[in-house]
Amino acid sequence: MILRCLSFSILIFSLQVNNALAKNSSESFDKENKTNLVLPDPVRGFRQSSILDLVLIYQGGVHRVDWTIEEIRPYVVHNGQSNNKDWFFDGFLFLEFQDGNGYNYNPGYSGNKQARKQEWRWLADRLFENGKAIKALNTCIAEAKEELGEPSFKHKVVIGIPEPFLDQKDWGELNGEKLDFSKRNDRISACKWYINLLYKNFIESNLEHLELEGFYWVSEQMSTNEFITVEIGDYIRSKGQKFYWIPYYMSNGYSQWRDYGFDIAYLQPNYFFNKKINEERVRNACELAFTHNMGMEMEFDARALDGSKENYRDRLINYINTFKEQNVFKTSSIAYYEGGRGIYLFSQSSNPKDKEILDLLHSLIAERRDRILENLMYQQNFKTDKSIDEKIWTIVGNKNNVKFTDNGLEISSGGNITKINTRDKVALKYGRIELVAKIISKDKNTKIRLHLLPTEGKLGNWPASGELFLMCFDGINPAQIRVGANTDQMNENKGNIRESVLTWGTQYNQLHTFICEWDEKIITFYVDGMKVNIQEDLFDKQYANYSNFWPFNEEFYFEISISSDSIEPAICIESVKINK
């Protein structure tokens, strides 16, 4: 990429979270197991997308490899040292910055001419040449299915979009009008034209083994105030796709990726390329990505091969170890820069150390895919899938109180009570629940509960048989939510409940991510990636009243409950994911 091999100055970045916490220290208290917390700006935590592992494929320019079936096969199927074969990457980003004939597709390069409409069209056609690039990928997957069977996922493609040059006058015409890229609308029009061209090429190529997931902005920083990515992102989403971005470390605008119209952004650490940068860089990048709800990028190239004279192998190993330490493999979508041919060269190497590191990388990818996909019980994004699956959900109350909008599933009480739950349909004993939603009611009588309830009330009615609540909201105090658990012995009626009270001020009506991770001995709640409440089983199972303190070794179902005197929508659910 443009700035990967440049030396970056050490930049000091100071988060405001500590200041915010200090400022609100007077609000903090610990009384009868209650904790008052001040949330940082939403949303935190590593970003996840429908692509878990996205490998960058530099293709188009005549100076690149052709990416034939043989060249792309090691990215689709991993052949281990013991000759065991398995699926590798689930996402493929095709991108280019230069055509190799003297034209640039991005202002970040100097010394060449600015690509015109004819070079843009040439690049779009190159991506869909027979036997190469995207078509080769489709064929390779088809062949692999004959040997490995159907994968547990769909292979997805993301395609790069050239960035118009601000001063360019000779790009060409659209609809008989000569475009002038000093004009904002002309730059937007050129990008929309290119998106339409790529979309058309993809559909007409009949790529039955691939899905077009979205488009990628090739610039790695926001170098001008005249950015057009908001309009482009809206246009991409109108076609049912997503807008991707991978800014370099501490680049201009990296932390504001949402404001620029992107759906997901990955952060480049830029550690691999410069030995003057110490190993803390990868950890720092992970922390920044977590703070700003970004995915992470792993970076390496042929210099990581054991036989390389430059010997960068230890730097790749540091990425892997730090990603493990920071739970990147567990919770983040990851992009992989591998220098344009790195994975292929590792796969062709006869050196056992190269085989070993490629086996390790594959095992980490396969393990996280198995954990996330094969343990998946249910997942739905209500922004794109506007339907209620009656095999999963039951609506209690007036069905007209549940409706779909462009933002997701809106639920109102209709002036009474509305519940939507998985009772008698989906239940789990231990697992993970993740819900992305925003509260939209301004009515002080609105009450919202996102919670897990027992399938069988073996110990009696609520709260005796237990409850785990990811979020409890009361419109009387919209600046706060509660997170925690109710049991027979410790509950809100008795006033000794083990819960956390979170303060988010006026930010309650923004998107937030609520997570409950439930194991046999410990239950952890997160809001926007921040750990906010922990329930631990510290009770003696030999004690006769053990279940009265810890009733969470039974099956529970998930429920969204709304009550209000108002008929206005109370909450908008963007997505729900349930893993066993």
C-alpha cells in the first residue's frame, strides 16, 4: 500500500477516557454490590463484519502477477505439512493503485499521470478477465468444493475504487458532459459510474461461488476536506453493499471513519516494514482499534520467509502473538496485507519453518471461524433482512407494534406491553448473546429490558429462577442503564442485586452493542466493548440452597420487552447474534 514502507514518526496519542472518568469520579460509588460507571464515547470494541479474514489481492496493473487459478489456490485452500487440506480465507479484497503503464489510480503516488476514464474501464475489465483474478477465484472455489465439500461460509469479494484527483480536467465524459474533478459532484459521479460498472461486470460474470460484499476506498488517509466518501458510502449501501477502508497508523481521519461514511475500517499498525519501530506498535494499534471500534490488519511480505536475507520473520511472529494477547483473533475482523504474493511464496517454500508459520496462521483462522460460525445458533441483521423468522421469534402483543425501517427493527409497546422472544424455539445453556440497538423513545414512562429468562421456572416465578439482563432502561432516567443478574437470594426487590449502573448522558439514543458471555462459572456483560459487569459462581454446590444463589446452570431464552404509555417506537434493533 501507499505508505506501508515509509518510516512513520512516533506520534503521541492521548485518550480522553481517563480525564472523563476523573471528571466524573464524584459519581462513582460502590454500595451493596452496585457500581456506577461512566461510559466512554460509543462504540468501542474490535469491529466485526460478515467477513472474518480478508486477504488483500493486488491485481490489475501489468506489473502484478496475473492471479491465475494456481496462484490464488493457496489463499483458498491451505495444504498443511501433514497434507491435510482445509479452507483458508473467506474474504478477498482486489485493489490497485497503478496500472503499470504510467497511470495512477490514487493521488498518493507521484511521478505518473492521472488515470482517466479509459484507464478506469481498463482496470474494471482486468479484474474480470477469464482465468484470472476474480473469475479464477470463483473457479478455484468450485474445484475445492469437489474435494472439501461445501464450506460453512460464503466466500466474499470486496473491490477497490480509484480516488479522483482534485485538479484533474481530462478524465473524460459521462452522458455527453466533460467532467471536471475540481467540482465535487463530478468526482462523485465518476465514482458512481465505476461502482455501476463493477457491479455490472460481477453480475454478468455469473460467479455462483462468490458474493459481492462491497467496495473499498483505496486512499489510506483523508488528505482533503473535500472528501466525497459520505455520498459514495450512501450510494454503495443503496445497492446492498458495504463500504470498506484501511487507513494507516494514526493517519488523518482514521478515528472518524464512521463520519466519512464507511461501514468498517481496519487499522494498519505499519510495524512490519520498519525495524526502527519497536514491537509495542502492534499493541498500541490494537488498543487504538479497540477504542475506535475498528478491525485490525496483519502485515507481512516475502521478507518473513525464513530464508530471506533481510529476516523479518520475528516481526510477523510478533503480530501473531500480540493479536492473541489482545484477543484480536477472538473478537475482531482481520485484514491481511501479505505483500502481493506472500501466502503463495510461503505455500511453495520447502523450508519447514515457513510451513510451520503458515500452518499456525491457518490454524488460528480456522479455529476462530469454527468458534464463531459453527457455534452460531442464530444471526440476523434487521437493516438488510427485513423479516421475522417465526421459527426463532414469538411476538407477544400486537404484531403491528413491530415494524421494519431503514435502520432496523423498531419495537413499540402500543401503549401497553410488547415482547419479542425465543421461548420454546431457541434456548441455550451457556453461550454468547450480542445485540446492537439504540433507544429511540423519549417518553419517561418507557421501560425496556433485554434479558435472558429461564425456560423452566424450576425455583418459582421471577426472580427466583434467575434473570440475566444485558440492559434495563427506564425513561424516568434516560441517562442511565442497568446491567446484571437477578437471583432468588440477590435481586432488585431485596435491594442487594449485583448489578452495574452505567451513565451515558445524552448518548442513549445512539447505537450501542450489548453482549452477555455466559459460562458455567462466570457471566460477563459488555457494553460497547467495555466489560461492565461480572457474575461469578463462588457458591458451594453442596449447599442445599445453591440454586437460589446460582440458578444459571439451566437453559434460558432471550427476550426484548417494552412497556410504555406511549405508542411511539421505543427501541430500534439493528442486529442480534446468538452463539452456543
